[in-house]
Amino acid sequence: MVQLTINNIKVNAEEGMTILDAAKSVGIHIPTLCHLKNLAPTGACRICSVEVEGQRGLTPSCAYPVFEGMVVETNSPRVRRARKTIVELLVENHPPDCLICVRNKNCELQDLAEQYGLREHRFAGETKTHAIDISSASMERDPAKCILCGRCVRVCFEVQKIGAIDFTNRGFTSIVTTPYNKGLNISDCILCGQCILVCPTAALREKSSLKEVSNALNNKNKYTIAQIAPAVRATLGEEYNMPLGTDVTGQLVTGLRRLGFKKVFDTNFAADLTIMEEASELINRVQNNKTLPMFTSCCPGWVKFAEQNYPQILDHVSSCKSPHEMEGAILKTYYAKKMGIDPKDIYVVSIMPCTVKKFESNRAELAEETMPDVDAVLTTRELVRFFKMAGIDFADLPQSEFDNPLGESTGAAAIFGTSGGVMEAALRTAYFKLTGEELTQLDFESVRGSGGLKEASVTISGLKLNIAVVNGIGNVEPIIKDILAGTSKYHFIEVMACPGGCINGGGQPIHQKPEKVMKRMKALYQIDAEMQTRQSHNNESVKILYKEFLGEPNSHKAHEILHTKYFNRKEILNN
Amino acid sequence: MHKDVFKNYQKNDKSALIPLLQDVQSLYNYLPEEALKDIAEFLGIPLSRVFGVATFYNQFRLTPIGKNVIRVCRGTACHVKNSSNLLFALETALGIKAGETTRDKNFTLETVACIGACSIAPVITVNDEFYGRLSVKDIPKIIKTYTTAQQKAAVEIKAEESAA
Ligand code: SF4
Ligand code: SF4
Ligand code: FES
């Protein structure tokens, strides 16, 4: 324990704690920009400067550890002046776009300008100009709005271990960008959007599909269908100040209907379908000595990573399309036929927690003939904007039920939205398939939680399965290296590119608090626990779908409609 | 051929980045894109970081260098003596901007913060030669000194074009 004084308040802090954290522990807020929780400080922005008695200059509190008897002033006139100057310099080199900016009212630079009372332009001068990078299907990079805090660089390099973007040049010309300033679409980027979640401004943002979707809704010839991913229902309420982890499924369905969607279905239905296909594929691989371990394929960020970096392991990736693509495919085949709608008129919009899904829905092979399985993807954030635009008061909406038959789902599908969930759901069904009996204990605690790599072994009627759950793409490399070396002990591996899984996807409400992720996860496990049916193979609508249309899991027809193939993107990127 | 240089380094040794960049540059006089990619792969560093380091330090160049390097001093003393006019005259005469190389690869034009010859400001250097107390009128003569007959014709055409 170390005793110090901050703003005349006696503080007991732990050895090694930073001034920033010590201040926080007694309710003193110090502004930060470059600081990222759980990563080593860089001291780049200096906005967290404080006065430490006996030290000549100001001290960056995010990087400086406390010591015994330290006397700190976090809010002296000198500190305030310094911070204000920093903010002024940032603002003067920033486009004056607030009114038309997608981050208006959710921008850390705006907040600081307000907090430090900027009322005049003291440093007007040359400002940087940069082209906007719109090359990727998922994201936009607008370096003119970048304040060079480096948070995106660090998340991409240190957490995701991709390193698609970095600081280049120096001084006035420094800019965070891709190598040779080329488009994100031909960089190492996997479009996970984790950088968007940490960006304090709108320098990084999703590519919006609102225009296309609203056009489709206004087109009388289109039969518009929305589907909602498991992870969206547990986070969207945050944008309306509801408690963390509030389940807003019922309001979402009502809201989407009010936007004009003819039908609102649940991606969870297709998650159950995915499990039927994936569990069968796994059992087939294990029983017939085919390529193992098998990776899950629900996460398009992970798939893109494998295609770009390790094309030699693509055989290990399950051939199943991701759930929302399966839902789209079934809508444009089975459902269209059943309802007597021309599939060309169906317009499927996926509400997703994810930025990569936009890229995924553009993949040419994810289509029935020439019709894309999914026509457009909206992130959680975009949907909120849509509701606002349409004058829908989300918080006051009554609840309603999904349409059927593609709206029914089980608890197994609900947990798809969190790291470990796909694995758990698959095991429940694999157990049943192999033994003909239901598991008595449905919860697999060992694959839950926020660990980067979670492992377990399960023995099902004499068959021992070693499983692993990779949480965050930054943790996948060692596992792949093992496979390449022929030393992998696993049979089945789940990978989600975003730390925490889709619940913390790049399209989710923007927050800067890692502890939020756990609360969101809990909400999904809660939905699962409260479900009547908690195993995918007990989804009645899925059973009917097989009986009426697909036949068996992994049948020829199922393969045609629900499975896909992958490409060596390393070659594509290098040429 | 830059891969031969790699032999002197440990694979995945991230601390070798700057020396390796230096070695490769002395091989080609600049850092080709292919070489940066190979360095990134060899050291296990993302290309973005290799590119970031290569663009941070002035000593590294990413475009091929001309046979003759002209450096225009833009330090304070030279600035006061209107070195910006010299730069503009050179850019016009050579048809390139500072930081670029002529198409025939005969000249590379650069600016430097201070050459350290303030007493003869404004000053430029061509390769290791200093030219001080210059005025715009001196520029054509200096360029001529470093231009072969054949190249001269090309440069003159350019100059005419930009005059027109
Ligand atoms: S989207 Fe993901 S991979 Fe791409 S730059 Fe951002 S953090 Fe890196
Ligand atoms: S793009 Fe955003 S997160 Fe990245 S350095 Fe710029 S302001 Fe910071
Ligand atoms: S937050 Fe401390 S230096 Fe940037």
C-alpha cells in the first residue's frame, strides 16, 4: 500500500498503480485519449497531465506510478490550461464537421472541447486533408478526422495481432494508415471493426447501408425481410440508456415491423440449423478419419483471416455457411417456394453486431444462383440511427413475437453470440446424435467466460473429444502452428475474431469499458437458461425444414444450399 | 537478391528491423515494396509497422534515387534568403516535385532542414558539391553541368512546356 494525496484527498493505492487509476478509485476523473485499459501506456496525447509536487513539468497520469507521500493536483489552473491547449490544437486540425458527423454526440473530442470550454479559434491554420478510404465493403477510414491517439493501431496490433494499420511519416504529415496508403480491402485487415470500437472520433466507422435498405423498404415490389443476430438483442438497449445486458428482443421485432419490414425472423433459427449441419460434419469427420481438428465457420472475420494468412488450413474449416447466410439461403429457396414469392423480389436485411458480415454478404459464392443470400447488413449502431430517423421511440415500444417458421429458436442458438457459445451448442447436439440421449448437464462452464483460450475434454459414448475455444483472433496463431506441425490434440475448435465474441462485435454500441462485455455475455446465457428448449435438434421448425425440404443434415441438398467454400486470399492479396 | 542480406540476421528478430532496412537500402539505394514485404515476413512484423518505420526516418527512401541528388536547404538562413524560389525554379526546370525523381532517373530533388552552410545562404548541394549565394538565374547552368547531351534535350523540352 502506498499513501498519497490527490487534490487534498488522502488516497490509499496499491504499489505500481498509476496516478490515473488511484484518482479514479476516489472518484476523481482525469481525461484520457491515448490510454487503453489493460494495455501498456504510451503517453502519446498528454491530455491526462497532472501536477506532481516537486516535479518541474506536468506528468502524464496514465503512465506514471504512484509513490509514498506523492502530492498530486489534477485540476490546477496550470493543468487545465495545458489540457485546454492540447484540445484546441486537436480541434484546429480537425474538420469542422460535427453537425454532419456520424459520431455527433458520441465523440470524445467533442466532449473534451465542451469540458474545457473552447469558445474561440486561437490556432487556426493549415489543416490536414486526406482522402477517405472506402475501398472495403465493411469500413471507412477518414484520416482527416484522426487525432493520432493510436488506440486503433494498438488494438489491431497488440490485441488482434493483425497490424493492418500503423503510424506512418512524421510530424504534420503523420497519419495512421495501411502500408503504401493502399485501401483497407487489400491490406491484412480482417474488417473485424475492433478499431472502430476504440476510436474516439469518426476517423474509423462502418460503411453504412442505410440508404440501400431504406430504398428497398420504399420499393413496393420488394418483399423485405429482417433477421436479427443473437448478440444484437443484448446490446441495443445500451443506446437507450437501459441497464447493461437488457434483452430487447420483443421491442426489436416491433421496431423492425414499424420500419416497414414485411417479416421479421430470427437468425437464431438458422443458428440451430447451423448446429445441425456442423455437428453432423464433425461426427462425420471424427468417425471417418477425415481432416481434424475442425474449426467453426460462423465468424467471417476468422474465415477471412484464415484465407489471407493460412490458406493451407482451409480444409480444417467447417464448410457451413454462417447462420445469417443460411437463413438468407433458406428464405430465398424453401420459404419463397412455400409462400409463392418470387425469390428475386425478396430482400433480406441482417441486423448484425458485426462489420465483417457486410463483406461476407458481398461474397459471390454466398448466393442462390445469382441472388445473394443476404442483400444488406446493418450493424446494431446503424439500426439505432434508423429508428431515430423514423421517429421510433424504441424504449417505449411494446414487445412482439418473431414471424414463423423461421423465427423459432432454442437456447443453444441464443448463446451463439458469445465466445464459447457455438461450441456449447454443438456439443449438446453432437451428444444427442451419438448417444440418442439428451445431456443431463447442459452448461459447459469451462468454455464460458473471457479467457483467450478455453479448453475442455468431453467423452461421448467412448469417443473422447478435445475441444478449444479461441476468444479473439489474436489468440489463434499458436493453435494453427500446432496443426501445421502435426501436434494439435484438438478435434473441434471454435474461433471468434472479436474478443468476447459477437457480443463485443465491431458493429456494436461504442463503449470504452471492457467490463461491459461480461455483462452482455450474461444476458445471452440468461436467455438460454430461461428457454424451454435448449438444444438445436429439438427446434420443431428446423425438424420440419429437414422433413419438407432438406432431407438429412449434410444431405446433397443441404450441401448445395447451406455449405460454402473458401479461397486462398494470400495469393489474391499478393498480386 | 535482398534475401542474401537476410543471412546476416536471425529470423523473427524484431530488433533487427532498422539495420536490415539500412542494409537493403544500401543494396538498391532505396527500399522496394517487394523488399519491405519480405522483411516483414522474415522478421515476423506486420508490413504496416515496417512501412511505418521506413517512412518515419528520413534516411530511408521508398522510391528509386536518381544519379544526381539535388538538396535544397530550407533552413532558417536560406529561407530568409528566398530558398523557396530556388526550390520552385528547380521543380519547374526538372518537372518534378521535391522528393521525386526525374523519369530518366538523372535527378532526385530533395529539401533538407539545414545543410550547415548558412554563411553562403541560399545554398543547394548536388551530390557532394556545394553551391552557395545562389539566385534563380544560376539554376539552368547547374543543371546543365550534370546533364548529358541526350538528357539535356529532354529537359529543355520540359522547360519549354512549363514556360508555355
Ligand atoms: S478492422 Fe480489425 S483487422 Fe482491420 S484495422 Fe481494424 S482492428 Fe485491424
Ligand atoms: S483513427 Fe481513431 S483510434 Fe486511430 S489514431 Fe486516429 S483517432 Fe485514434
Ligand atoms: S492518456 Fe495519458 S498520455 Fe494519453
